[in-house]
Amino acid sequence: MGLFEIEYNKVKAFSKLFNDYNQKSSHFADLISDFPSLENIYKQISFKSKNYNHGFRDSLVKELYNQNDGIKLNEIQKQNINKLSEKNTYTITTGHQLNLLTGPVYFIYKIISIINLCEQMHKKYSEYNFVPIFWMASEDHDFEEINNFSFQGNKFKWSSSQTGVVGEFKLDSIDDVFNEFEKCICDYPHGDEIIKMFRCCYFNTKDFSVATRKLVNLLFSKYGLIIIDPNKKNLKSLFKDILKKELLEKTLYKESKKSTKRLNELNYNLQANPRKINLFYIDDCRRERIIEKENVFETSSGSKKWNFNEIQNEVDSNPEKFSPNVLFRPVFQEFILPNVCYVGGPAEIAYWLELKSVFESLKLSFPIILNRNSALLLEKKQLEKLDNLDVSIEEIFLPSDQLKQHLVRKYSKLELDFSDLKKQLNIQFSKLKDKASLTDKSFIGALNAQEKKQINGLKMLEKRLLKSEKRIHQDKINRVISIRDELFPGGKLQERISNFSEFYINSGEKLIGLIKNNLDPMNQKFSVIEI
């Protein structure tokens, strides 16, 4: 089959804001730099070049080599890091939490989106270099959100009593997850490859951040992907002035009001609400919000307190202890990277749209915001089953209950839709009412009651006939629903639930290349890929 595409608004799994953005609704004009296209990303270069501190480039190169010490970088990756020191090099970035074994498969689609986009941009604008960057959300502290992955309906969960930023978690207790997972995949054609991957990345590894770096590097190093961990002193030192500005002037809270007001006027729900201070403090295995009370800054637990001068000194001395929240992270990213485009999921697009006015106040270029690719992966045998059952790809996207009703009508040899009969009945009663209005108007009430009674009778007969036909075709319908349940686990999009290993066990390393070859970041439709 190759590739089949469906318009996002037909998938019925995306928000109104996302669908409107994807369709380039003009009312977003004040909230973005421009809509995504190769040409608009190219235009973004001139804006970024003017207000990016090119002095950061050498610091970036040095830091990236430091971070990747002990990681086997190939020549393409080394070239990409070195190119960052050149003023004609720009980045295209995506970021994500450190999900165990990458979490849901859309993690893979995000990274493939930036790799493909860099290749397209360089092909069209060869005078510039474009480097794909994966930004690890290593500072996140919501362990319950990232400590698991799903495989064929089974949830594998890593338990740990550690607290603080998840990137620093030690992996001593990871073997329980591995032992359980190994039993499930060892008999598959490429199960041993996943087992080796897990061992290589998570065993004898310093912490969760390094493990994630190893895994992402194993999957994508051949495409020149560069991985950056922002939770480093050298990087946050570059950002000290903006950190102070956020603490003392409440920059994001004040300046985002223009954008959030516009989103509210457009009747969109805010993805994240700006706080007075959008920073956390990392210390003693904790990541706590920073709040201000009566000119005193303190952590949410009250364990740390500073006055105005003290907190500025703390930023100067220990910038690595200050951690951006989900809304302030984009500011940090765009400040230190020569970035022209950010690729994110639907939720990320929603919160980026709150930030244009913040970027303007800080005199930072607001990047082009592009939705990551979305896809459904089908195996050949699933496609053959659907074909034998006379079910199209578009039909399988129907909600389960709607699909069942649709299949009853499709498989039945009878006319199960009584709409024409109801229409004829309405016409006949309309004529009777016209006559009654000329003779005895009191008769109209009786006609209305009789019309309602007969329409309800037709509806009841239609319902009984559908039920009878459903019993006749129940076996075929059940087989279709069974396939749908495989493709939409728990009734949700596959990409939001299933782990990549679910498909890798049968396809092996060719899986990544197959997905990559079937996704185009600028073709903003939902893709269906045969694997």
C-alpha cells in the first residue's frame, strides 16, 4: 500500500485549535511569525541572524562535545556539531520528556519530522546548513508520567522512590522492568535486538538522562541527529540575565497577557496558565516552584528563601539550579540555539501560541511552529484482513459504535435507511394539514399527533431491522472491530499509546527508515503506513 493520507479533521482525535492551526486560519496571524512552509522557514533565518548571539556558537559546540563524551558519534554527527560554530548554520528542534524506552511511538515521529525537514531545507537552500536537534526535557520531575511504556496492551512500569529531576535518576531498579519485558519479546524475530538495545542503554549507565541519550543516539545517529541536555551549568550561564528578568520583572506572566487574551477571544482553552514566576529551583533531590511573598522569594515548600539581592547572586553562582517550566522552556531554547523552526505535537503548538508577545518583549525571534507528523502503522496481514472484510482505511477511523452501525448497513442486502419513507410521510401530512387549515383547523392537532406516532413507528421498525441484520452479520462486524481495537488501543490513537518496540519486533532496524521514507513534515495530513 505504501502511504495513505487522511485530513486531520476527519480523524476526530484533535482539538479545534489544532485543526484550525493546521488549516492556517487567519486569526492566528498575531500569534505566530508565519505559518510553516519551507519558504517561511528560510525567511526566518534573516530574523534569527539579527538577534541571535552568535557568540554562543562556540560555547554550544564545546558543550555538545562534553555532553557526548563516551557516546559514539559518527562523522555526520561530528560534522553537524562543528557546523554549529558557523554563522550559516541553523537548527530545527523538537523536544520531549525522557519516556522509558521512548514511551508512545509519536516520540519517533517527532524526531523523524525534524530530520526530514533539515534534509528538505538543505536541499532547497544549500547555502545554509540545517542541524536536527533533540532537546531532552531532563529537568522534568513528573516521574509517573514518564516511567512506563505500553506493549501490545501491557503496561511496563519502572518503580522508584527517587525524587527530583528525572534525568538524574539512577537506574538501579530498572532490571525488574527489563526482566518482565524480556519474557514478552524474546520469541519475536527481532526481539533480541530490542533486548540488546535495552541492556546497552539502561544497564551500567550513570542516570536516566544518559540512558535516553544512548537510546535516541542508537536509533537516529545515522541521520546526524544531535541531542542536547539543557540541564547544564554552562548552558544556563548563558541564560542568567533572562532568568533574573523573569524573577524580578515577571516577564512571561505580564507579556503573555496579550497572546492569552487573544486565545480566549477565539474561544480556545489555554494549554498552560502562566504563573507569576515560571521557574523551579532544583536542590536536594527536589524541583520546587519559586514564588514571591512580600518581596521575599522562596520555594513552594519554604525550604529556601532569598531577598532581591540574594536571589540574583544565587542565579550568578548556581544558574543550573534554576529550571524553566513548560512555558518558559521555549524561551531558554530559542535564546541559546540558532533555531528557526520548532516541531511539536498538538499540545505544544497550543502553548507556543501563548508566547509570541513574550518573545517580542525579549527581542527574540519567534520560530516557525510546525506540527509533528502523525501516523498509524498497519501490518500487511491487518490490511489483508480489512480488504477481505471489504473495509477501507477511512472507515476504520470511524468511532467504534458508528463503525458498527455503518457496517450493518454496508453488509445488509436490505434497504435499512427509512429516511425516504419518513420524508414521504412528512410530505403527505403536510398536504393534509394544508387541507385542514381550509376546513377545520382544530383537526391539525390530531394530524400532528398522528404524524409523530407514525414517524416514531418507522423509527422503531428501522431500529428492529438494524438489530436483526446486526445479528446476521455479527461475526464479520466483530472481526472488523477486533482489528480496529488493535489499531486504536483503548479507543485512542495508536501513536499516543503503543511503543515503537511493538513494531520493531517484527520489522527490525528497517522500521525507522521505512517510517522516515513515508513521512513528509510539510504534508500536514495524518499518514497511514504499511510496515
